[in-house]
Amino acid sequence: MKKPKSQDNYVENLGMYYPRNQIEFEKEFATAKQCQNFLFRLRKMVGDFVCRECGHAEFWECQRGNAKYKCKECRTETSLLVGTIFEDSRVSLSIWFRAIWLFVNDKGGVSATSLERQLGIGSHKTSWTLLHKIRRACVNPDRKKLKGEVEVDEFSLGTPTKLGRGNHSTQKIVCMVAAEKNGRVRMEVTHNKAARTAMEFIERNVEKGSHIFTDNNPTSYIFVRSHGYQLTQSSTKTHPLPSADMAISQFRRFLNLTLQGAPDKAHMNEYFDEFAFRYNRRSFDRGLIFLRVLEYAVKLPPTLYREIVKDCSTRRKKKATLPPPQTTPQDTANDDEYPF
């Protein structure tokens, strides 16, 4: 991207500019070739594009296209897309970039059907897969845990289920939220409200030594002080946790726009990651958020459709009991150097 007169859209740690509006986006990413060149510069700045044979970082571009580059040292050919969420995708980079641009510019979240219609994607399966890969790119692999004064609360999402003629029941998805006061949030599906479950959630998402604020539940947070945290339990019944309540309220609204209010339990943590990404960057320029998604997309390992579906089946077979500790991007979280 050519250097503009203003510096307000320059990201110093990447040495790159981002599009500030739709006009700039269409000008800079009109073709798949322009998208490829931008992605090449981004991977070079991130420092993860090296030859898989010799580790050399200098390349020639192959003339036959397909985002292929040849190492200047050993002449090994390497694809620019290998090791990113774009790997093995039949969708062109121009469609990928437009999908990410639409994703970040729709503050309420974009559905697979809407993406399919706007971009002319041939199948719902393809647009659904694109969206789930983009959602996985909403988690910064280097993000840090929450710290300082953090409000923690549990909440439930209901799924109406038709049992028979005129009869309905509600399946509850038990979740937890941790919210810094006027800062970042984390949300997860926790399966139950046991004290040990709450403690595991806090340890995954909040730094030791932080001050935890909760409601007056006498049993859910009995282990907090013994695990290196300060604890204050509110005795007020009216809005004791304003930051956590605001995040829950905003998530319910987001869910209504994205899934029409019907929670997808199998992928709920991915929707939590998307919401937290948007909420934590609510004051950011849309172009900067677009650049951050691309940055995380090249840092994260590739994900195939069958892996997304397999994750879905595994979660559906789980019983509603306390799961064993899992290693997720949030377990090894070390938050970005940006404030949110």
C-alpha cells in the first residue's frame, strides 16, 4: 500500500498501512494478485515465512502463480498459504479478503447465508467454513490473561426444544464471563456451576494476584482466595457486577443478530471468541481490526473443514459433567501488546 499523507492508519510494529474505508479497500485489494502481495509483505513482517528446507527468508515469486515462491538459497518452492488458515482453500484470496472485511465491518456479526449472498459463494458449506476459520483467527495466539479488578459471573443461554405437540423444553448452556472493569472480557462454556469449574475458568483467564469481584453466591467461589486471588463478594442484588452484566447483555444481542438467538452449543466457544474480539476492540478503527485478523490468520495453524466438524461431534457427545483440563489458545493466553 502506498504511503498516504496521513499516518493515522500506520501500524508501527508491522510497518504496514491498513484501509480506512470501503473505497481504499476496493482500491488496494481489487485483485487476487494485490491480496497475495499484501499477504506476502505481512508474512515477511511477522517473520514466519521461511523456507521449510533451509530456513532461508528470501524468495523469488514463481511465474506460474498460485501464490508459489522459490527460495533464493536452495530453490525449493513454497506456497505463501501454507501454515495459515488459507492453506488448502479453493477460495481465492480476493474472496477471503472480502469475507474478512465484511466480517469486521458488520458490528453485529455476519451470518454464513449473508456472506454467501454478498460474495456469490457457490455453497452454504463453503461460506460456513470460511466464517468458522475467520472466527478462529479472532484469538490472538500471544494474548495475555485479564488482570487488575475483574468481575466474574455465570449465566445461561437457553435453547427452546420442541418435544411434541405444543410441548417445549429449554436446554440450558451454562457459561461464565470474566470482565475487567471497563476493559476486556473472556467467555466460555463451562457445563456446570461447580466451584471447581469456576476456579478452573478463573485460572485459565485471570492473572494470579488479581482482585476478583463476584455476586453473593456462597459456594461457587470458595477456592478463589486459596489459589492466589483477592475476592470481594457483592451483597447488592441490583447490578452488583456492571461490567460483566454489560458484556452478557451485549453478547445476547450479538447472538440474536448472528444466530437469531438460537445458540449453537457445539461451536459456542468460537462465538464467544468472536464476541470478545469485537468487544475488546470496540473503539478500534475497522481497518485496523481487519489487519489484526489477517495477522492472526497467518500466525495460527491451518484448520480443515473435517476438523471443525469433528470438534462439533466431539462436543455433542460430551456429558454435562466437569471436563478434564484442556489445552486451548486461552490456556496459554498471553494477551497482545495492544491494550485490548
